[in-house]
Amino acid sequence: MTPTVLITGCSSGYGLETARHFHAQGWSVIATMRSPRAGLLPAGERMRVLPLDVTRADSIAALLAEAGPIDVLVNNAGIGLLGAFEATPMATTREVFETNTFGVMAMAQAVLPQMRARRAGTIVNVTSSATLAPMPLVAAYTASKTAIEGFTASLAFELEAFDVRVKLVQPGYAPSTRFTSNGSERMQGLIPEAYAPYAQSVFASFAQIGAVTTEADVAEAVWRAATDEGAQLRFPAGADAVALARAQARQER
């Protein structure tokens, strides 16, 4: 029987590439996005593109009613935020948490009853290498992703008794994605004058980064996490994220 993966946030970047990767591996794919667009993904019986807003309970319920049984859930949908925390309205911080944190939790809670009943299934939560090492100007974003790191580690323990696996994928810095452009309106005014010199130095350092992450790196890491039957919880994705994870492991020894 062909396994089915449901992936959130497939309109671009990691989600789009992950949907293509699973489809190429012969899986049935339910690729979701807020506003489905034709032509992004291969057509065929094994590919369904469905609407989903992970911040709305009614949207999640409608999706699951149409989706049917799900073997793997990939929580990839997320929004970016870059700016000085001092200048970030709390409403904006809450918006980031609604998608990056509560949206992930809501999707996991929605699929768990069927996975628990079948005693089978895997949830893969996509976070960020910002959880591996502190990075400037992304405090609220990092907080939203770090919350999911703790959530995932705890959830993995409580679902082990039901043979349901929970995994983390930690992408590195990916300049080829639309992280900044997708959140440009949300980020307006978040670099006040007092922070401008510091922000310029940070942006200059970004431009000099050698090892980076590609969409294909993340798709491959999600695939490995989804098909892993062992106890590994975290899967860094991209050369820079792998290096950070190794450095962190050395420090913890």
C-alpha cells in the first residue's frame, strides 16, 4: 500500500521541494498551502494540493476530513521575522507564534488520534538551526522554533508507547528561499535607527557565509527523518546546520 505524507507550507522553499521529493520516492503526497496554485507540483493521482491555514481550526478540520489516513505529517509551514526585538510589536510576535508554534501543535493534535489508533505514524517538525546557536535579530523567531524543539522532544516520549514517532529537522541558513521576501511587510520598521549600524554588520556577515543550506538538503533530511525507525530525534539539514550540531555535541561532552 502506498504511504501518504501530508506536508504543510508547500507554496515555496522547503515544503515545495519536500513534496516533490516524496512524490519522486513513490509516495502519495498531500501538499498544502494557504492559497493553492496550479502548476507548482507534478500532476497525478499521487499528488493532491489542498488549502490549509494552520492557524484556523476550521481549516485544519476541513483538510483532515478530505485527506483521509495519513502516515506521515510534515509540519513545515512557518513565517520568518528579522528585526530588533525592541522594535517588534507584540502583535507581530504573537503572529509568528500562531503559525510557527501553535500551528504545529494544532496539526499534531489533529492527526494523533488516527496514528495512535493505528499504532503507526510519524510526525516531522521543521525548526531551524537558530535553535542550535544564538543568532542576532531573530529573537522572536528563534523563540517560536525553540518552543517546538522542547515540544517535540517531550511528545516523542509520550507517543513511544503507541509506536508513533516524532522527529525534528533543523535547516541551516538558506539564502535561496523566500524567508525574507515572504515576511517583508511584517518586518517593516523593525530596524530602528539606533540598531542600524549593528544590523548592517550582521547583514554583511550573512553575505560572507560559505556553507549554506539548500531546499534539497532539507527535503532529504525530512525524508530521512520520516523513514527513520531508530531513536534519533534531531536531523540537521545543510552543511552549516550539520557543523553547528556537531559543535554543540562536542560542547555537551
